[in-house]
Amino acid sequence: MTEERPVLVVTEADDLTADMVISELNRRNMPVVRFNPADIGVGLTVSARFGTCPASMAGQVRTPSRAADLTRVRAAYWRRPQWPAFPHLEPDDARFATAQVRFGLGGTLYAMDCPLWVNHPLRIAAADYKPAQLALAQRLGFAVPPTLVTNDPDEAREFITNQRDVISKTLRWTPYTRDGVPVTGWADPVTADEINESVRIAPHLFQTRVDKIADLRVLVVGRHLFAVRIGSGLLDWRKDYSALTYTVEHLPDRVGKALLLCLESLGLVSGSFDLAVDRTGNYWWLELNPNGQWGWLETETGLPMSSAFADLLTQGESS
């Protein structure tokens, strides 16, 4: 009997969301090989050969407990991997080693003839640019709040003065501390008086505030859509999870089709969308996270999200 082809799960050590999907795969007796790039060394070995075999590549990844033939992978689930930082090395040596891991291990994985990525890391990276998302959303017919991306203080003041009710958002979340205290980039109100010359250092995103009555988080897995209405009364609901309420939402067909078309345009098979609903029932585009969190929503609503991921990883894109 031929051994079942495994699913690769590439993620950090403590990833409860990945654990939920792996539990579903285990229930289906689907072999799983899980690893984190940061474990390279004793905890993770990669080997690949090119030009010496009938296939374009022969390769393997091995952990202390699992091994996967990279020519026989069923699907790859790219969740929240961590790349090694090599803190024990000198700074130049650490930068060199980190680059070799990214382009050696990463390049080998990208070279796999894998039937399905959820999602391919290069597609994730390309989809993660908010200005490109906004342009695509508008082309797909979504209502997009007036938005300015600039490092020009004068343009920023003019935009805020004209739009009046404006928020600022980060263009990309990054780990950030100030005086040793973690600082998270929430969506926050901003006034023209707050704009100073420091804006010139880097582009900032300013956006007209939507007069919303609720937020929506929509998870798409293959062709399945799971929409959850999040009630809070907060500008940014991520600030206080204890204040949230959850209701399963049924999206209009046109909105669901546009979300699927968005992922198709970006070469993705899954993504988490943030939308806002205004007082007249319009759906406003906020952003797409091509690899967003969703595990807590399954716990709160009972929606079979992890099962949908297991279906996709087991059966392929038609799921």
C-alpha cells in the first residue's frame, strides 16, 4: 500500500490556530509534518538536489520526529513561521546566516512542485501591501473610504481638514517597543494639529472614518466564506476583546463574489477580510490579511473553520 502524502505545516512553535487544523487532519488520519524555520540546525534539516535526478528537484525536510519527501507533499499550510535570528552570532554573521536560511530553506520550499499552497509565501507577501489592496478593492466595486498615503505634512493636514473625521493606521504591523514597552499600531483618530515634520520620515496612511455600526471579519477558505459580525462600539475592536460580541453574518451574494474574486486576483486560496457596516447597510472595505487569525472566532461562534482548512488541505483547491 502506498504511503499517504503528507501535509506540510510551516509555523511557529506556539500556534493554537495551526493546532486546530492539525487536530482536524489527525482525525482524518492525514499525515502531517510540522516545522518552524527558526529550528534550523539540530531541530530541522533540509536537503535538496537539482540537475541529478529525473524530476526538477529531489529534497527532504527532517525534524527529530518527522520527515517529508518534498516531491510527495500533498499541500503546504504556511501559517506563522519564524526565521532564525542567531543571537549567539556576531551581527554580521547572524545577518549572513539568516539570509542563507531564507534563500536556502525558503527557496527549496518554493521550488516544490506542490499541488496546493495555503497560501504561497510569495503570494502572501505581494498581497500584504495596503495601497495595492485599496486599488484592487475599488476596481472590484467595494466602497473604499477616502484614503491618503503620504509623507508630506502639508498634504496630510489638507486631507484631514477637508475630510474632518480621519484616522491614522499603520501600513504594516511590525514588532515595536518604546522604552521597552510594546507599542501596537491601532487605528486612532488624528487631527491636523497633530501633524508635524516627523511625518516626512516615512509614508503614513490617513483614512476617513466610516460611520459604522459594526465590523465584519470574513474568513475565506477555498470557496467557503465565514462572516462574523463583531459588535463593540470601538474604533478598533482589537483594543479590547472582552468588549466584543459575535454574530454569524450572511453576506449578500455580490459581496461574497467580490471577496472570492479578490483572492483569485491575488493568487490566494484563503484570506481574512475586515469590512465595516454603516447605518444604511453598506459594506466598506478596510483591509485584507492574507494570513490572518481566526481561531478565536471558531471558538466563539462554532463555525467549522478548522474543518474547512482540513478539507482544503486534504482535497485541494476544489474544496
